[in-house]
Amino acid sequence: MKYRRLGKSGLKVSEIALGSWLTYGTVTEREQAIACVRKAYELGINHFDCANVYGAKPHAAEEVMREALSPFPRESYVITTKAFWPVGQGPNDRGLSRKHIVEQVHQSLKALGVEYIDIFYFHRYDAETDLEESLRAVDDLITQGKILYAGFSEWPADKIAEGVRLQRELGLHKFAASQPIYNMFERYIEAAVVPICETAGIGQVVFSPLAQGVLTGKYRKGQPAPAGSRLATPGVNQFMRVTDEVLDKVEQLARIAQEAGLSLAQLALAWTLRLPNVASALIGASRPEQVEENAKASGVTLTDDVLSRIEQVLAN
Ligand code: NDP
């Protein structure tokens, strides 16, 4: 496993990170979830992602992660969590107010069984709360040692710029991490988010790099989704639109992968990691074998020829 610096921070994270959304604390059996996390750790993955809302109830995925990581020394892994989405019906059970952030960080620390969270993310931008209030709340938590680094997820470029400017003006701790979606079919960050983050020293931790499993080649045109797969699981958030056009491209990409001696999943992950601003490709996994296959994408450099053939497929 290779490691990269998260933006200009001193933190080193594994090129492949493992997340818990839609899997741990929900559809993936507890033992299986623990096996995935421990397999990842064994393969050198040191970066594990949670959010307060992941799992069947608030903090459920964090509790699974706590058990999975319990045999390992705290200093050897990076654990992240987030707040923003509703965790209850109360007026302060959501958003980025100082109250909600502090409350959720305390609950996450308890669920994860740790004394500090390595990276805390604002899960989305909160238009209802003054940005300075949210930034100061996290800054205080950093000063108290409860959080080490701050980040945001899926913020519009102008809000990132505003946050960076405010942190500079107010002398607050700077953002270290950005967590956006990024894969061959979802590339909006390339134009605006990456340039701002590069300038500000913020690293990308990109989620759904396999387009929720579509970029593994497991879904095929005219065939039902394999039993037990995400797309075959009712009630699971499948935001990827798996059209025939997408599946045609997947087939062509699978041929490029095969010729490059890689699985399609490995090609797709190495493709996201071609950008130096990407620190980790943040995968999900429902089985340890998936972690094993995906981890092998670390350290793979795609040739110019392979990269341009991928561009041709994606452009058509
Ligand atoms: P991926 O694109 O990596 O999809 C993961 C899913 O693809 C797995 O659960 C598995 O599903 C399938 N898969 C993975 N590897 C393989 C393989 N080698 N062969 C076959 N199938 C495979 O990422 P996710 O969409 O799961 O997101 C990853 C993480 O990113 C989340 O856990 C979360 O931590 C974070 N995230 C953050 C968001 C945010 O708003 N900040 C939003 C979404 C995710 P299955 O076996 O069930 O088919």
C-alpha cells in the first residue's frame, strides 16, 4: 500500500480508503463488515470513513468500526466522521450549528470509542447557519484535541473559497480535506473544486470511485443485477443511473483494463489516483475479497496510451 499526504497537511493516508456508508451497520452482516475492515488494515489501508448518519440508526456504522478496529493501535489508523444530515426530529438535530456539531462530535467519539477524530467533515454546506459559527465550532474542537483535521464534503466551489478566506482572516485551523464524489462518470470536481483545493493545500478523498460498483463490470446489459449486489438490494440508495449507454462504456473500459493487466475496479481506482490532489480513493466493500482486489490499485500508474483510450470511451 502506498500513502499520500492529505493536501499540505502532515497526515499520510493510504491511497485506498475504506468507508462504511450503505454497508456496515446496515445490510452487511456485522461479522462480514468486521472482516472487511480487518482485511483492509492487514493490507495497509490506514484510512477509514464514517458519518454520524451511516448505519440503520445514528452512529451505528461507527460502532461497527469501533469493534473492527479495536485490536489495532490507535496511532496506526485514521478515522473520520461527519455531521450535517438529520439524526432526529428536533430543531437542533441537523445542520452545522455550534450546538449540533459539538453534540455530534461527542456522540461520535463515544460510538467510535476514541479520544479524538482524525478528520471531521461538514457533510454538506448549511445555508441556514452562519459559516463563521461552524468554522469556529470546529476550530474550538481542534484546539480541545477532539478533532485533528477539518474537512467538507460536496461543498460548491464558491463556498469552499469563502471558507478558506474566512479561516485565513480569522486565524482558524485550515481545512485539510475535501470529500467529493469522483469517478469516470462523475467528474465535476476537475474544473472548479480541485484547482481551489490545490491552491489552498486541501487534499481530495474521493467517494464512490467505483460508481457504486458499476465500474467493477458486475452489471451487464440485458442481465439482472447479481443477487446480493447493491443494485439488487431494495431500499438501498442507488444514485448511479445504470443506463445501456453507461453499460456499453463499462464493457469498453473492461477491455482496456484487461489489456493493461488490471481488473476494471483497479483501472477505475488508479484512474482517480492519477490526480496528485487526490489523497485517497474511498471505496466501499461488502466482502473482504473486494477489499483485496481494490487494494491492488495502489501504486498502479496508468500509461498515457491507457489514459487517452479511457478518455475516448468516456467522450463517446
Ligand atoms: P464504491 O463506488 O467503491 O462502491 C462500493 C460498492 O461496490 C461495494 O459496497 C460493493 O457493493 C461494490 N464493490 C466494491 N468493490 C468491488 C469489487 N472489487 N468487485 C465487485 N463489487 C465491488 O463506493 P461507495 O459508493 O460505497 O462509497 C464509498 C464510501 O464513500 C462510503 O462507504 C462512504 O464512506 C463514502 N461516501 C461519502 C459520501 C458523502 O456524502 N461524503 C456519499 C457516499 C459515499 P456490492 O457488493 O454490495 O454490490
